[in-house]
Amino acid sequence: MEQKKIDRINELARKARTGALTEEELQERAVLRREYIESYRNSLVAQLENTYIVDEKGNKTKLKKKD
């Protein structure tokens, strides 16, 4: 996610704490939050897909996805 979008999320959060957001700002905040969460989730999944467990004998085992 672009830093510009993260900055906008933070800007809207500060504005929400100090006063009310307009309907357009609430919608924009919701869209940006969804995009941020999706980006974070994809990053985490990619990291876990490249994670291995090494046992005492040095054998590498790839993490298995739970169903």
C-alpha cells in the first residue's frame, strides 16, 4: 500500500477523534481501511507460505495450510 494512502488513513483518524467526518470521508475511510487490511493480509500469507520449520535433525518442513 502506498504511503500516501496510509497518511490519508491517519489524517482521517485524527479528524474523527477531534470532530465529525462527513459522509464522503466515512466512505473514503472505509475503502482505505479495507484496502489496508487486504494488503496486510496478503503480505502475511506470502510470509507464511515461505516459512519452514527445522527439526532437531536439520530437516526442513514447509508449514501446512489448515483447511
